[in-house]
Amino acid sequence: MSAVHQEKSFEKAIEGAMFGSGWRPGTPSNYDRLLGLDSAELFAFIGATQPDGWTKLLAYHGNDPDVAQRQFAQYLAKQIDERGPLDVLRRGVKDKGVLIRLAYFKPAHAITDDALKLYRANRLTVTRQLAYSASNNNTLDLVLFVNGIPLATAELKNPLTGQTVQDAKKQYRETRDPKELLFARRTLVHFAVDPDLVFVTTKLAADKTRFLPFNTGSDGPGVSGGAGNPPAGESGYRSSYLWEQIWHPDTWMDLVRRFLHTDKESKALIFPRYHQWHAVTQLTDHAARNGSGHNYLVMHSAGSGKSNTIAWLAHRLSSLHTAPEVDDERLRPNEPVFDKVIIITDRVVLDRQLQDTVFQFEHVPGVVQRIDKDSAQLAAALQGETAKVVITTMQKFPYILNQVQGLKGKRFAVIVDEAHSSQSGDSAAALKKVLLKLGSDDVDESGDLLTASALARGRHETLSYFAFTATPKPKTLELFGTPHPVTGNPQPFHTYSMRQAIDEGFILDVLRNYLTYKSYWKLANANPDDPEVDPKKAGAQLARFASLHPTMQAQKAEIIVEHFRKHTAPRLGNRAKAMVVTSSREAAVRLHTAIKKYVEMQGYVGCDSLVAFSGDLEVDGVEHTEARSNGFSEGELPERFAYTAADDKHAGTPKAKQDIEYKILVVAEKYQTGFDQPLLTTMYVDKLLKNVAAVQTLSRLNRTHPLKAQGDVFVLDFVNEAGDIAEQFKPYFETAATTPTDPNLLYTAQNAVTAYPVLVDSEMQAYVEALLAAEQKATSDTALQRAHGALYRFTEPAVQRFNALAADDPEAADTFRSSLRDYTRMYAFLSQVVPYHDEDLERLYLYGRALLNRLPRRQDPSVDIGEVELTHLRVSKTGEHDASLSPEGEQMLPGFLGGAAGGQRDLEKVVLSELIDAFNDRFGIGLGESDKVWVEQQIVALAEDGTLEAAAMVNDESNFGVVCDKRIEDVILSRHDDNGKLMQRYLDDESLRSQLNQFARRQAYQMIRSRKGIA
């Protein structure tokens, strides 16, 4: 074989590139296998950087260099064993009172070359074919040292010799003993490398070693793509980024200083994935070169490790300095870019993670502060010097404008976790007012408060937003996105796509196994008359009646439980769990009840369920709350649901952590976003899902677990079509963009409002002047609320004119109100994007927002559909689908179009029976006699019974009941063989039996008499 094709040639190519960037060649014989150190490099570093300290240590050892070096090396090895190499490198060691640094890191700013002198004295060495063991002569292809301390190993494979990265992983798993000193207490990370791919692990565990992909993505970093790496560049290797970027001395030392850390809960060492490192460095590099005042959108898929990315970014931004080479008149080199970093999030876990992570880097408490009390605490944190990273919620900002002093001119980095359109509008404007101290008379040269209020809404050179989301809406893209250099379309600054996350195995594909069911049903109008109804409102009631009908709920409960027992329960070693997604709180209560009844009726075990919904509601005369339904508080639910008997060694005994293992969770809105439960493998969907909600809801299933494979994930959908759901996922599978908004849309919306004789400029001006003056003078929340209350008098004339318009032309009044509502919503968003600075627009917004709260709404008469019965029902499986997406490139989301929704429109009424016929034609396709619901079948049987027929002909309904009640159970029991399961419910449930008997008696009586032509 030619030498150029051998593995050694691959090693030499990597080694040569590393030497070119500043690494030194290590000498294998200098490695002390017992101490796990390269002593020659260690003492060369100490001698070059800390001669005074070393001189003091020498004196303790009689100025004998050999004794001093031997004993210090032994002491250092012990310190590393106790504290780990990261802490030793970051903080050094004290030996006999003398602090010896083991590494110097690049200063945040480099005003002079002297500031870099110690940093440049670090000795980074790469040693080939290192014999590392004290018990054998096994060697490693590459070992990376920092000042004599080994931090990383690499096994290199060349496909031209018949081996790939998979062989490198196999070698680590099968021939590298995790108990060896080098692996157990020295090195931090291990790379499996071939010319095309890189995988990494931070812990060797023999055959249980888990390697994660460390690749840029098939189309390169920061853009949409799949797994792997793009074609090779000039180096000839797809994987050259590893040694050219990650192993570059500056990057490697930065990783050691500001990325690698230990997870407090799992104790696992965290090494960033490539896209995390790339996103953080790209964001901070741009901010260092361009200063504050820019917005960034990071579109990172679920499973991307977003919490760690935010932690690393926040820490970097808190000490970020402008680049030495900046060429901007408002920037000076080597000065802090931001005074504070503010993280807007509702996730408590992010606070704990940030506290733990940053403390490992800084070792100074208080650098990260979570605002968990009141607005005064937030104001103090923003003004204080200790907290560099402040974690809070958007909702706190509107209350602290007058509590904050001295922030004008300060620069802020605002990190928005899960950014959506809620980040626009009044809360976002309040945040800007606080951070910029806008809304006071020193903002505008003329002292015009209205102009100041308008200015608070746009972008500002002292504020930068870093927004994170996996599912950006068009508004999100326009607020935080980066204009494409050619088209100008807003797009993410950095992308780690769902496609790549699935390809790399960090999340599972929830569309792969998609089962669809459809409900077919027919209704009957049981009203004595045939009322005229609004087709839209009555149609919604009819659909709701069918959906919530006990028979419909019972059939769905049966399908759910039987599917769960057959397909889900045995998975993950009997740990698998399921979620049922319903359309409303009532639907959740009814379906949860139906599931429990079916499980109890069948005598099943291992199907215990919980229900999750907010507030309280009445169903069939019974008050329901989540806590009452489950038997414990709402806050306990996630932990109770997570419990598995398989992981409890005391399960089934009095010492068990929990006496019930819950497997099925029925939800209404709750837990459809932000709920990470890796044991969820199946979702039963009984709700129409659209847009972002579809992606966020189904993504509850995509979390990985050591026992969970792609084949374990199922969706069973009663409502949606698989193809429709796939369409909802498309914009978020790779990367999304949108078209920029036409700024003149707002003037069109303004004209739509002012076209009606309701608003008067002088009244609006008086209101906003009083409002802004009150906000400036108010010293407390209570005072501000009183001031707002007094301002209502300014809107009274407009309310009276609106009432007069409504009396004369109700549709015009409705259209005015809709136009005004649309304008305020549009302005709240567009003013964040477009720098209008238009007093007329701001005035209309401030006044219109207050007026909307006072305008009376036209009464919306309810629709009573009266007595309607479900006669036929069939819930059938319609298909098993693989709805997985294929790459199609960037997806365009529709831009913001605006436009008034219009007023209420009275639809032409129809008679109820016609509407029911239309619904039956739509939802009852193919139904026949065999699909009549069980109760309907019994009614027919009763009507055909000779004894009852004779009684119905000569008695009123009340007297007929005396005969019927004696006969009804005999008739029903005679049909037992055809309806076993429902028959059992009839016999076991006294309440159900009484209700059905009463209903069947009435219907049978009417059916008999109508057949005979008797009214």
C-alpha cells in the first residue's frame, strides 16, 4: 500500500497542521505513567512564567531541583485527583503557601502586547503514539497536553486502510480500560476521527461508552443541513475543522476556560457540541466587531442543548470587549460591549444551570442573579455592580420604570428564551423604557413626551437582543432576524435544524409512525319544533355535542387503552408513558373519566392515568379541579408522572417511593410545551393542531432516552390528517424565513380607523399628554393605577359617539372597533421593527388602547340547539403513515399582512334539521345499521317489542313507563351477546343504567306512536 494511504500519513497531516498553528511536538518518553503528567513540559512552563514562585518552592527543598520537581509533581497529581484538571488549570494550586498557576488564559481585552505575554507562554503539546499505561504498552494515536497535563485523546482511522470512525469508537470501547489513570482522572474528552467524521465522548465506560457526533452539518455550520460534514476544502479532509478550528490553541484554551464544565446533577462533564460552540463564537464575534444595537435570532431545534448554549453565551457576553480592530466611530477598541446581560425566561431550571455553570468559570458568587421576588429586586440588580447576568420574566419590567435610576447610556444584552411574538408590544416597550430610561424629558431635545414614547418602541444602539427558538413565527423572524444580503428577507442568524438533530440522533422523528383515525357520526333532531339557527354557532355546538358525547368518549377511551396496552406499555422495559391531548378542559375531564371507567371495567392493571388542566369547571353538575381529580397538588404532577416502578428497588413494598405508577397523562393546554419527559413514547391526539402548536405539541415525544429507539415513538390522531401535520412541520424542519413588512400597512390601518366619526384629535392629544405626565410623576404602582383611572374621562366623548354609531349602524360600529383593535395590535408589533417616530401613530395607539377597554360589545345571542341525539357512530383507523419530511431547503413563512378583521356579520339562518342533515352528509359517510350507537339499537328493539307496542298505543308516556321499566331490562339483556363490553357497563354503572332507561323509554314511546301516525 502506498505510504500516502496509510493511517500514519493521516496522523502526520493533522500533526503538521497543529504545529503550524502553535502546538509543539510532545515526547512520549517524558510522560510519567504513574503520575499521568508530562513533567518536562510542566516545569518548562513554570520556569518560563513563574520564576519567583518556583524559587520560593526550591528553598523549601534545600534548593534541590530534582527533589522539588518530584514532590511538586506528586502534589499536583494529587490535586488533580481531588479537584479535577479543569479546576486546577483555572485556579492553580498552592504548595506550601506558594500559588503556582498551571495555565494562563487570554485576557478579555489586550491593550498592549504585554497583556498576552503570559498567555503565549502556555505550552500546548501533541504527542503521537503515547504509551499511557503502567501495566501494558498500549498506545494512543494522539494525546493533547496543556502545560504537561493531558486533556484529550484521539484515535484516528483512515478508510483507505479499511477502517472508519466506527472502528475508532470500537477501539475505545473494547481496548481502552476506563480505570486507567489517564482516562479515569486526567483526560477530559476523547475524539474518534476519520477524514470524514468526528465523534466525541467525555466518559469512557467500556461497551456503554456513548459517543456523540461532533460534526458541522452536511452544508456547513450555522445553516440548515443534515448530519455529517460538507465536501472537503483545500486540506482534503471533511473533518479538518477539528484540528484547524477546535484544536487551534486559542480555541482550545478558550474551551478549557469558558466552555467545559460539570453538570451538577449528573456529574457529567459537558463538552460543547460543534453547533453550540459555533453559535456562541459567531454571536460574540459579531457583537465584538459591531458593538451593541443588533438583534440576533438563533433557530436551534429541540434537543440542541439550548440551556447550555444560553449559559455559555451569557457568560461570554458579560465580559465581552470590543475587538482591537473595530472601525466604527461610536466604538472604541478593547472596551466592554455590554454592562449587563438580561435573560428573559420562565424556566427556573435555566437559573440553576447558569448559577452552577458560571460559578465554575468565575468562582465568584452573585455574578448570576435570578429575580424571584419583586420589581424592587430587579431594579436593584440592574443598578448594582455585582450581578453581571440577571434572569427575570418580561412581566416584571412594566412595574419598575420609576424605580431605576442611572441606566441611561448603559448597554444591555437581552437574551430571550423561546422567543415569540409575545416579545413585541407593551411588555417589550416597557423593557426598553427601563433599560434606556426613556419616557422622561431628557430623551428628546424638545422634551416631547409623545416622541419619547414612540422612540421607546424601535431598535436602539444600546440594546442587543439574542433570541432563541426552535419554531419562529413570522413576527419573530422580523423582530429578531437578520436581513438576507440579497433578498432582504429576515432569516435566522444561526441555525441548527430539526433535520440535523434527527439525523444526528439527538431527537427522534415524531412523524415516522403516524396512525390516523376518523370519527363518523350522525345526529337526529329530537326537538318537537324545528328552530332557525345561526349555522356557524349552531354548527360548532353540534360538532361539540358529538365530540363530547359519552358514547364517543367511550369508544376513544377503548381505542386509547387497548393501543396503549398492546403497543406502548411493554416498551422501555415497561417504563413507557403516553400523553392524551384534548381540545378543552371539559374534553379532558370526560375522556380521563372514560379511560378510568374502561380500565376499571376490564380489570386492567398498569394503565393508571392522570389529568392536567387549569382552574376549576363543572361537568354534569360536579365541580372538577386537577388536584381533586388526581388526589394531589398540581405542582406534584411532573414528578408523580415520571415515577417508574422499574427504577424503584422498593417497588411493591411499603418503602416504595410511590404506590401508583401513572402511565397515561390526559392534558388540556398544559404540558403541551416545555415539558421534557423522555419516557413519553406515544401521543393520542384529539385536538385540531395548527402551525407552531402542532410542532410544539408533538415534539413532547422527540426526547431521547437510553432505552428509547425510533420505533418506540407513535402518534395516534383522531382529528388531524398525517399530511396536514407534516405541512405544519415543514417550516421548522430546516430553516425559515419571511418577507419584510411594508411599513405603509400601518398608515392603511390608521386610515381605516379615522374613516369613522368617532375620534377627535384634540381629545386624543389631551389624553396622551395627561397619560405620559402621570406616568412620569407616579412614584408607585398604586399611584399609577389611580392616575390611569382618572384618565377615563378623556375617552367618554368617543364612547358616546360610538354608542350613537352602534344604534344607527351596528355593523359600522363593529367594523370600527375591529379596525381599532387591529391597528393597536399592528402598531405594537411594527413599531418594534420600523422606526416610525411618528407622533400621530403613537397618539392613536395610546388613545386607542384605552378606548378599546371602554367600547361596549354587541350582544352575541347564544344558540340553543335543544334536544339532539347521536344515532350512529364509528371510530375507525384510516391509515398508518410515515409522514417524515424530506429536505426541501428554506421555507418561507407568510409575512405580516395586517388588515381589519371586519365586524360581526349575521349569517343567513337555517332550520336546525337542514343543518343536521348537512353535518350527517359530511361526517356520516358510509354509516349503516351496524353503526347505530348502542342506545339507539336498544330503542329500536324496544319499539319492535309487541308488549311495549300495545302499551304505547293506549297510554300516555308516564303510564307507558310503568310497563316499559319492567320490560326494558329483559329486552336489553337479550342483546347481551352482541354488545358485551357496553353491556357490562350498563350492568355495572347504576347511574348510567338509570339515565339510559329513561332516555330509551322516551324515545321508544315516540318511535312507536310516530310509526302509527299518532302525534
